[in-house]
Amino acid sequence: MKYIIGIIGIVCLAGVIALKAISASTTYMDDSFRWGGRDGY
């Protein structure tokens, strides 16, 4: 039972980190696209 709780905790932690990384990368991509659009690239 302890192992199951530990696995669930690790999976949840990994999911939160992945979500943060995805949101950060998407905002970064949006910023780069915006700047690129302004510069006409």
C-alpha cells in the first residue's frame, strides 16, 4: 500500500513539473513568435 501511495505521489509530482514546463515553453514560444512577427521574420 505504501508503494502505491509513493508511486502516485511521484507521478503527480512529475505531472505538475511537466505542466509547468509545457506552460513555460508555450509562453516562451508565444513571446518569440510575437517578437519575430514585429521584426518581420
